[in-house]
Amino acid sequence: MKLEGKTRLISFGCSFTSGAELIDHEILGISFEDCNKMKRQWTADKKQLVEFENYVVRAGKTNWKEYINNCSKRSYAAKLATKLGLEHVNCAIPGSAVDHMVLDLFREHYTEKLNSTTDLLLLGMTMPHRYLCFTERGIPVSRVLSERDFITSDEHYNDYKVMQTYMCALQNFKNFCIVNNYDFYIQPILPKELLFYNAPESKHGNIFPDMHFNWQYLPTFKKTFQELLDCSIDGNISLFSRSEEYGMVCGFKHPPEQAHVFFAEALYDKIINTKN
């Protein structure tokens, strides 16, 4: 089994895997509902999540690294690690594109912070419409194509380039783990129907409003995506699978902690009851 000899679960991902919004109300010393009211006002004022997070960091008299680490302790990845009897190491960063996660994997590996014998790797598969670029100073940043501003590198991305970059990054993560003898999972965080194509029968719709179900490249992407889902714990479950049970979401639309509890339980049951 993949768990044999493992002592750590290393999670890569975006805000869904890092545990975004789970402890904001606690740091601010207010109720979850009152915190959501503040966030809705920030949204109405066209302020983004990262601005609110910076506010929470200042108000809580903490720092960004400590804030991220404390959030991650409440995430599904941390809860899954606890159930498996493993130490959790968070490498997920809010807003990350998949190719940014792959870069983080490379860095952790080549700086010898990972051990293929004792570490189980988990990639929380995020949305396609993000990509990795670099600032003039060479600092890696993830771009979200729906952001309000526009930079030159955005010109290179259309539907095809977005999906090609997304699939290549996921495949790179898979291949790197295989070549370097890491046991790993690539797990969808959103319902898989949202991640790659707009099937006519899908009740979820699609991330891209302009990507139609009869787009000529979709059959190829669908086949490639299905092969990647073979590396998941369970491609049919997500952080949103039991949304009707956990009630109110966080102010910037991340699922609340109860969703992380449900997700961790489902993943754990699948791992334990499946020969890997």
C-alpha cells in the first residue's frame, strides 16, 4: 500500500487545500456570521480575498507564514493526515496554479526537503484558468485569467492554451513523482465536471462560459483528464460533495470547516478500503 513506511503527508494546492477562510473569525474574535458580513461588504467594495487576509494578519498581530500554517491545520489535508496517523506538511499556497504547484514540488525535492520513502504526496487539483508567470525580479506568481487587471503574458492564453498548460502541469506532477519514486495522489477539489469540459448532461456547468461541449479539442482533453483521475483517491468526490449538509459557506465562497471534515472522512475511507 502507499501508506507503507510513510510518516508524512505533504499537500500541494491552492486556497481550498491551504484552508483559506477557516479561522478568520476566530482571529478577529467575532462570530462566523459577522465575519461573513464583513467579507460580503469587502466583496461589494470590489476588494479581493488577499486584501482581507492581510487585514486579518494585521488585526491578529501575526505574520503571513504563521497565518497560512494555522489555516492549514484546519484543512481537509491536515484532517486526513491525522486520520492516517501522519504528520502534515502544508505546501499549498492560496491562488496557486497547478504549474506553480509543480514548481514548488521541484523546489522541495531538489532542496532535499522530501523523502520518497517516508512522504506521501497529495496534489489538490485546482481550477484550469490559472497559470504560472514570473515578475521582473524572477519571483514566481500565479495569474488568474479572470483578474481585473491585464499583463502582457495574458495575451498568450486562449481556451486551448489554458487547457494545454493545465493538463501538461498535472502530467508533469504525475511523471515527476513516478520517476523519483514518490507515492502520490492527484485529487480533484472541485466537482470534476467543472475542471475540464462542459458535458451536455452536466448539472455543474463549466468554469469557462465560452467553452462549449462540442469544442474540437475536448475529446482529447477528456481522455487525458480521465487518465489523471486514475491517480486520485476518488475522482467522484470533492470538497463540495456534501454542500447541502454543511450550510453557509465562507464570505469569499470557500467551504466551511465542516466541508473539510466530510471530505477528509470520505478520502480516508476510500484509502483504507482500497488496495493502492
